[in-house]
Amino acid sequence: MKKLLAALTALLLACAACAPAQTPAEPSAAPVSSDPVEAGVRVEKVDSLSPDFAMGADVSSLLSLEESGVVYYGFDGQQQDALKTFSEAGVNYIRVRVWVDPFDANGNGYGGGDCTAETAAAIGARAAEHGMKLLVDFHYSDFWADPSKQQAPKAWADFTVEQKADAITAYTAESLKTIRDAGADIGMVQIGNETTTGFCGEKTWPAVYQLIGAGAAAVRAFDPNILIAVHFTNPEDGKYKNDAFLLDHYKVDYDVIASSYYPYWHGTLENLVSELKLVADTYGKKVMVAETAWAYTLEDTDGHANTIGEKPNYEKQYSFTVQGQANEISSVIRAVASLGDACVGVFYWEPAWIAVPAESLEARKALWEQYGSGWSSSYASEYDPKDAGVYYGGCACDNQALFDATGHPLESLKTFSYVRTGTVCPVKVDEVAPVYLTVRRNNPITLPETVTAANNDGTTAEIPVVWESVDLDKISASEIGTYSVAGTADGFPVTCYIDLVEENYIDNPSFEDADTSMWVVTPIASGIQTDFQNKKMDAHSGNMSLHFWNADAVEWKAEQVVENLKPGNYRFTISAQGGDIAEGAELYIYAIADGVTYTMPFALNGWVSWQQPVIESIPCQSGNMTVGVYIKCAGGGWGTVDDFLLNPVTP
């Protein structure tokens, strides 16, 4: 062990010695006119922007996409390096994630760009040719690191915390030397990715911050002028002050607290600014947004389902258009810039990740497997069997790119330069929002006479709509499911989605009404375990759900008494999702009718992996029935239940 430590120390010192002196790592911005420019999107000038504000783009998958045949173009329609197009659009910083060993024993890549230090070196060198700095995003894992998983690299799996710290120290220094020697201009290094729940296979605070500290110290030793960032997510949870406290308590040497901010899930910009300002003011650190993105369409262009699709299980704060992307980017930049000297910048996540060209889905799948240009290949199942091993495939965010499916840049990419000048653009309709109806089976369906149009200046208006001729009575009598009706409003296509649902005798089945007095929620284990949560991303429908979590043991039940039922047979089901349910857990739904109890067990397999246990036939002659859910599991188990349904069984 002493020999190992000596070798690691020697390597670190050698890397530090070869690092040339640098001025402080700040991106430079080319001079731009202060006058508004004519454009196809409306962007208001951000007056508080400093010249060195980081206008960033994460392009980690770029090399694998190019190897798969993707071609990029400039704004003049001519083929050119995507990095040149970024630079021309006002981007001055590039971000690349780095995994330790994203390959199986036969050299097959795990996908997601198969990103290594060599990947960062190649992209960083090209970025430097176009005057852009590099942010190196070390995951300290062999594949994706995020709040749901912070897995140690295969080679470090059995290491003690001390051994991991030594490995991180050596690996960081060696990787940075590889990247700089290739010609990259390293301005910032990120120690871990979305380390909200752990780091490099560790979950206890002393271990997590010892390892983060080891990575930070290695960067500082390599080059003291490189900014060191620590990355968290979920600002809506209000925990950044605690994260910053722990970094300070464990004496981690760093410069920047970085946050992910995806408006679909992460709350308001006002809250984000409040969270970042709190840590900046309290601990004197700089702050930034390391990841953000927005969809310009709901169309899927590669055959792999997108995270943001037709089902609205997210908060829609902007239009799903090119203008909507410009609004999102400029709004986030304005919010971060409002923090003054504490702000570093904003990075857009994977704006060049588009569909790889192929004649068929099968041919595209072959490219994902060969070049790692999908989010995960099948080879990653050995390392991440529960996620990548099940859902491997293409890109789930191609509709959030800043290039269209053919590789041509969208005008929203120019927002990075437009925010420095503002634009001049006529007011016009930008998007006509789809209509969503929920109708009980065999009930009348009435389509609206007007729909909401969103203008590019942020205003809205109700405009007439003409629907196609369809038999609505036939839809009402159809099987349970979602049906669509097409229409036209002011020349824009619009769709009405009709969610046909079953009859339901449960009162307030989805907790959308403020009055929840009909529900009896009983904690059995100690502590507050449940709450009625207003969070669309965790609800099966609507915004509300019954959420549960407890640090210690979890055990509770929720039930409702249904009265005045007609004699007959009934069917009962719920929707539930969650995770971290250890072995020995007991989860089931139940119904009590005529003195008989009926149950159906179920399991939880992860976030938004909705489980729908069903009790198919419940005889009830008395007219009264109690229905509910019971959950018992170890501490740390979490989830939501929603959409309770009790309906008659058709004879």
C-alpha cells in the first residue's frame, strides 16, 4: 500500500509540474454591437451581462454522433464543424463529461458518447481552435452519474474510501494532463455530476466529501487557476444551503456551486436564484447553471421515445417551439446574471445530440450499438442492469437540441449572442396549445370552440378552432384509452387529446381537490411519512399525488369508505411509483366488502415506472366498501400513489 501511495503522489507531482502557468480561467467574448438586431425570434437584451459570462454548451456526444454519420451545418447552410457554429452563435465555453472506463471486457462501449478523458481531449482541442474554453465534467463512474445512481467505476468497486481517494487523485491529474496536452484550454473542472445523493459509490457524508475533496485537491495541485465546481440538482427541494454547509464543514476547496435547472421539473427561476444567492452570500462562492434545456418540438426523430413527449407529465413554462427555446435560454441567462459578480454562466445540455442518419430503426440501432451514439447500448447492462440494461437505445432528448434533425442550426442557438444585443421581431403567433379532455366512458364529449394561442411576445389569445368531423359518441362508447381529434386554428394545426376513463365511485381519487377529508391516512411507523404533494412530475395524472418517504422505517396506509354502491361486482386499482424498496417490503392494495378482505400485492421499480395492481372482482351486496393501500418497507423507501379507481365489473 505504501508503494502504491508513493507512486500516486509521484504521478500527481509530475502532472502538476508540467502544468504551464495560466491567467485566471475566464472565457473571452468577442466584441458585439449593442444595437438590437433583426431576427426571427424575440429576445430581450440582458443588460447585466459581463463580457466574460460563460455561454456554455455540453457537446459530450459529438464525436460518437459524427462517427455515426451525423453532419452539421452553419447558419449559411454550408457544412462545417459544429463547434465553429457554436462559436459563431456566441458560445464561448464547451462542457464534456468524462467516465473512467465506459467499456466492457471486449471493448464494447456503453454508449452516451463513450466519453473518456480522450474524448474530452479531442473535443477540447477543437473547441480551443475556435476560441472556446473547456469545462471537464468528471463523473467518477463508468457511466451516467445522477441522483438515481452514483456508482463507482468497476476497477474501484471493492476499494476502501481511502483507496478511492488515492485513485481519484491520480486519475484526475492524469486525465487533466491528457486533455491539456491535446491542446484544450481547460477553464473549469467539475468534481462529480449531480452529486445530490452520493458520490463514487458512497452515500455517507464523511466519505462523499472526503472523495470530492480529493478530486478538488488534485485539480488545485494541477493548476490553481482552474475553477473547481461541485454540481447538485433539484433546487426546488431547497437543500442547496445544506449542501454548501457540508462542503464548508468538510473543508472542500472549491470555487463554484453548479446547479442543473430543467424548467419541466426544477421549479421556478425565482426559487433557483434564491437558492444560488443564499449559498453565494453565505459562503462567498460563485454559482452557475451547469445544465439546462428546452424542447422545440414534441416530435420524435430517432425512434427512441423522448423524455418530453405528448403526455404532459411535466411543467410547461414555455412554448415547444424555436421561440420557446430562445425564451428559456434567455430567461435562465437573465436569472443567473442577476447574481452579479457571483455568477459564472449557463450551460445548455447536449444541443447537438440529434438523430443519427439511417434508412430504418434497425439500422439506427446498429449505429447506436457500434458508436455509442444512443443514450445507452446493450453492453451497458453489465454495469447498470436496472436502467441501461432495460431501456437502452437512442437519444431521449433529440427534440431539445439546438440543431434540427438534419444538422442545421436552429435560430434559438443564436440566443447566446442575442442576449447581448436584443432583437427586433414582429409580434406573431408562436404556438397553439393542444387541448386535453378527461371524459368518463359513455358520457358526452364536447370539444371547445376556441383554443389558446401563444404569441412570441409572451401574450396569449383565445382564437376560434375548426375540428375535423368525427363521431364523438362512438369515441365515448369505445375502450378505455386516449383518443385524438385534429383541428386547425388560424392556420396552425391543433390536437385535442381525449382521455377516456372508466366510471369511478371513489371521491377525489387523484387528490386534485383541496378537500381530502374523505381520505384517512394512518401512519403506523413513527414520524411523518406522507403528504399530499403538488408535483406534476411525480403524479400519474394532474398535479397532485400522495407522496411517501421516511428516513427510518416506512409503514402507513390510506383508505376511503365508499357508500351507496349498487349490489354487484367491482374492480379496484391504483397507480403507484417509487424506489429504494428493500427486500422484505410489503405493499398491497385492499378492499373490504361484506366482511371479506381482498388484497393484491405489488412492487415498485423506479421513478415513473407506474405499477397498477388490480383486484378484479369484489362482490358487494351491502352497498358499502372500504378500499385502500398499505405500504411497509425499510427507511429510505419513497414513492407516490395516485388515481384510485373503483368501478363496476361489466357483466
